[in-house]
Amino acid sequence: MPAYRNRSIALHWLVLASLLVSSLAGVITPTQAALAADTPSPTSVTIAGSLQDEAGCAGDWDPACDASKLAYDAGDDVWQAGFALPAGSFEV
């Protein structure tokens, strides 16, 4: 097959692919970015991780444990708590 024929076939496929992509561009809608202003404030915050049994929970990685929940301080708009933990490294 002559080289110009191969280029012609490749060009036809390129045009076809371009038409397909451009026709889909109108069908696919971009997703909207999530903004912090669109996110409701949490009603509770819990530190879940490998430190929870040291903080007084029955086990680690338990988001339902009350011993590792934070309290909301409206004065400084921060969720906070204090925990007495032994020295070491923990995962959260």
C-alpha cells in the first residue's frame, strides 16, 4: 500500500476522532467545585485513630467513641479537646 494512502487513512481517523470528541463536549457537563460556604457546619467532631484506646475508648478507629469527641468553642470558632496520651506516635 502506498505511503500516501496510509497517511490518508490516518487523517480520516483523526478527523473522525476530533468530531466525536467535539460532539461529546456539549453533552458532558463539568462538575461544580464544592465551596466551603456550601458545606454545612458539623454537629460533632471526633478524632478517630490509633490513639483512641489511650484516650479512653474501647478500641481504636471508632468514630462513635465519646471519649475522643471534640467540643465546639463558639468564642474562637474551633473544635477542641485535651487528651492525656503517653509518648509515642499515633495515626489519625
